[in-house]
Amino acid sequence: MKIKKTDPAKMELMMTPMIDVVFQLLIFFMMMPSFGAKEGYLPTNLPDTQGQQPTEIKKQDTFRIDLLHVEPWEVEANKGKVIIRLNQQELGDFAELRRLLRSARESLQSQGQEKVEKQPILISPDMTVWHKHVVAAFDSAVDAGFKNIQFTVPK
């Protein structure tokens, strides 16, 4: 068995696989920036631990929105639904929450503009509440005209 020696001058580099790899990398790096979320991103800085509430917020002056997830095994028709409470009063939907927050803002506005701007809204979601419900509660508070909106650590 003889081993055929190849002439070093006749060796050539196969360019087709190298060009294929370069084009694949080029396509990958061109498409990479478009994989990020473009809409619906709400930048928030949620606390990672429970701590003391700031002293300027008094519990009786705070509007507290509690969001509790209805488990699908409790009632199959309630899959993905949420229980909404404003200061321990259970509400039917986010339209009712928006209506109540607007009326509360109007009554606060009669006391002065400064009172409205400093009025805290505290959104307290359950750990299993879907993100869309937290965003809907946030949108309701913003739509009602409140600016001091805070979040609690999910329970």
C-alpha cells in the first residue's frame, strides 16, 4: 500500500464552506438586535426585599390596589382572571377601578393640586398575577391622573 504524496503547490483552500460560514455569521449579527422586545416594555425598579415604608406615606392616605390571581382549578371559566381590590373593596374590572380613581382624584383636586400630585397609589400584586393585569392597574392609575405610583414586593 503506497501513500500518494500530494504536491504542496497543488493544495488549494476550499472557499465555499468559508463563505457560507461568513454569510451565516453576517445574517446572525444583522438579525440579533431585532430579537429584543419593542413594545409593551415597562421599565420599573421593583424592590427586591421588604423594607420600611417611607415616612411621608401614611396608610390611611394611600390608595392601595391589590391584585389577586384566580387559580384556574378553582373555576375553569376564571382562567387568567384577577381579583381587583381598591382599599379592600372588591371591584368588578379595571374600568370600575379607573372610574373610582378618577372620582377620587376629582375629590382630591378640590383640596388642592399639590395634594393630587403627592397622593401615592400603591399597587400590590400577588406573585402569580399575570403581568398584563399589573400593567392594566398601572394604566388605570395613570389614566386617572396620578403620578406617584409605587409597587410592593409580590407576595
